Amino acid sequence: MTLRRPIDLVILGYSERLTDDHNAILSVAREFGLEAELVTPSRVSLHIDETGEHVRVDGQRFVPRAVVPRGINRPWPMLKQILECWYSDGARIVPSITAADICADKITTSRALSRAGVPVLPTIGIVPGGDVDIHTLQPFSGSEVLTKPARGSKARGVTRFTNTLDAREYLAQTLGLQDGVADHQVVQPVASSAGVDYRVVVAGAIHPRVVAVTRRIAPHDDFITNRPHATVEDCDAYIDQIPDVIDVAIRAAQALDLVFGGVDVIVHNGRAAVLEVNAWPGLAVQHRGDALARALFTEVMTALQHNKNVHDTARLSHR
């Protein structure tokens, strides 16, 4: 079975989220003559039977030429397997499954960057529960700390504490999004410049380039910079004044083989460090038009023009 018409590009994401971003990507794709469609996660299924495995959309089997996953942190474990199946059948995945998988978990991201020598905030990964010991948090004793779900997004669940004792009490009682399922947590010191950070959008596989930089300032009496009322300043015109921030962001993208992503950088004790990396950053369509959508689409076209999936370095076994 096949779909009624061939699809060159599938955007895998939710119709009610990132709507302007999706529309911008679809518009650019169609401008270049590609058949493109937004496919929501619940329309996609992975089938395993005596013939092997394959992906279906709306109950019909097909393989797109390229797939761009967008904003799918929570269902990622399942959708990763769907993308692996599509990849094995020849679809190009942008960004790569490997890079997106690393970015989906903040602990995994910090480990990968640290091993590559990219500065990150000091980090403790922990599974919350009654057995959490105060000595676990001793490295951050004497400073304010924050906790956040390692697989969270949009600052959901980020909590600030004036001391490690209060953080320990919180972690001892915290459960995940579903009752009885503990969401593992990131614990970090509150950065010295908390409330101000940078979002650096980087594109390109072999020679990464900065395509957008914004400085984000948290609302008054807050420290989270991606709140709805935060101040966002365009820094494109003076990136030469923040060379350490730009350098760290590019190094992070290179370390993760991330061909398009948003790197969040903060200054801590006078040193630029990566907070986290987003494999599907917002495209700021209302502010930048389709510029970032075009930068992403350039990477899609690069992948389509190669005989193999150059944007995915993972060795995924064929069935």
C-alpha cells in the first residue's frame, strides 16, 4: 500500500504547536517543487510482522524522501524508532537521529559535550525519590541550585532553591508526569548571570555557520529566559562582541554533529557554557520571516542531493 500521492518531505510534529514554523517550512519546500506534508505523531505507526518492519501513516505504508522532526520531545522514544525504520528504508532525517537523540535528554547532552571538551554548567543527574541523599548534592553546597526534568522543554518543571537541603526535599517527593513514573532530573548551580542567556542557531554539517543570535532576558523577579514576557534582543549585528558565546555554540553543534539546532549559552563565573541544545529550535517566523526555515531547508536539500544519509552518522542496522 502507498499514499495516494508521493511525499518528498514529512514534517513530523504537532499541528497545534509551532504552527507558524511548520507553515514556513512547508511554504519553502513547495517553492522548491517538493511535495511536503505535516504529519502528527498519532498518525504514524510502526508495524512488526513476519515480513519485517515498516512505517505506516494513516494505515498506509510509505517512505518519504526526507523527514524533519519538530517539537517531539515527549514521544521521542517511540518516534525515534519510527525514524530509524524510515532511515533504514532510505529516508533522510534532518537533523540526524543521533543528534536529536542526544539533545532530547539534557544529561545525555551534557555528557556528550563534556567528553568533547565543550564547556557546560556543572551538572548532577539524579532519579528523584525518597532515597535521595543530601550528600549527593554536596558539590553545590553553599550556592543556589535549580532542578529540571532532563527531558523537559519550554522551562516546564524548572525550580529554583536557595540551598541544597530544600532541593533534596523536593527531589525526595517529586514524581514524573505520570503517577509512579519518576522523571530523571538535572541539578545545577544557578549561574552567576542567571536571567540572561543567548540562543545561537547554528546550521551546516561540515562548516557550521551562525544563522541567528538572540540575547534573552528574563522578566523582572524571574530567572527563566524563555517565559512569554521575557525580553528578546537580536544580536546578529554585534556577534563579534560575544566571541566566546559564538565559539562555544559552534563547538557544541560540531560535537553533536547537529546540522541545524539552537544552542543555549550562559556566562557563568566569567566563562561561556552551554545550558542545553535544542534539535528543533523555534524559527522566530514573526520576527525573521522565513530566514531560519530556509536555513533548515538548505540542510534538507543537502541531504537529498547525496546518495547516502550524510546527516546521520549512526550505524543503524538494516533489517
